[in-house]
Amino acid sequence: MAILILKEKYNKLLQREKNAEKFFDDKNILQTKKDACMEEYQNIVRGLSKMTRAYKEITGKEMSDEEVLNGIE
């Protein structure tokens, strides 16, 4: 059960991270607005990192590169 919750949370947070990447890459958005969002982006990345460690604790194995980059099925 814990792994299912972790997968759902990881995939949702990963989608937020991907959306944030698009935001930061958008040349039409002012740098000041990007700077204001940087702390939240860092929190997202930290959350993903914590979840990869939790995945290993639950499953006993590392997430594959594919899972880290594209989500857990």
C-alpha cells in the first residue's frame, strides 16, 4: 500500500517539476518572476529526492533512470 501512495505522490510532484522547467525556460517570463518561484522549485526537487530514497527503503532497490525521469508505473 505504501508503494502505491509513494508512486502517486512522486508522479504528481514530477509533473510539477516538469511544468516548472517549462516555466523557467520560457523567455517571455520576467526573470524577477522566475526568481520569486525558485524557492518553491527547490522544494519540489528536494521532495523528489526524498521520495527516491523512500522508494529504496520500501522496495530495497534504486529507482531506474527511466523511473526517476518519467515517473513510476
